[in-house]
Amino acid sequence: MALVLIPIFYLVTRASQKSLDQIQDLLFRQKTFDVIATTSLLVLMVVLLTAFFGVLIAAGLHFVDMPYRAALLIFAVLPLAIPSYVFTYTWIALIPSFSGFMAAVFILFLTTLPYV
């Protein structure tokens, strides 16, 4: 339990060394709002894509009679066996220019799709 509290204690200690004006300047600068907006857009896009395609794949596997359904089901849940950081590193190693916002959306979409 003590190991869990060390980072929290460190953050509280560092924050208490700053004045209220310094903390407000840090929290309310333009970069903070940009990061919050980008993160919110990333979450929204990944949730919408994952929900749509996850339900579509699940419904297709459940209601449509198709050959090799068991194999398709295995491929649908295969990303659960691969940690997301390994998945991301593999994409970066395969395609070094694969970066940016849309790359993050794509990787997060693929890694969270099996959870739907």
C-alpha cells in the first residue's frame, strides 16, 4: 500500500510548493485546453467507431450463417491476447511513418474492438 501512495505523496508535495497563481496559470493555459480537447475527440471517435463496428461484427457472427464462423470468431477476439503496447509498437515497427491523431484512433479502435 505504501508503494501506491508514494507517487500521490510526491504530487501533493510538489503542488503544495507552488502558489495558487502558479497552479492556476498551469491549469488554465491554452496548451491544457488543447490537450483536453484532443483527448476528448480521441475518446469520442474511438468509442463511436468501436461501438458501431463491434456491434456490427458481433451481430454478423451471431445472426449470419457463414462458413468458418469459428475461425472468424477467433480472429475477432485475437487482439485480447496481445497487450496494447505490443500492438502499438508492432504497428510503429512495421510502418514508421504511422503516427499522429488518426493513427492513435486506428490503434485504439483495433485494441478495444474485442471488448464490445
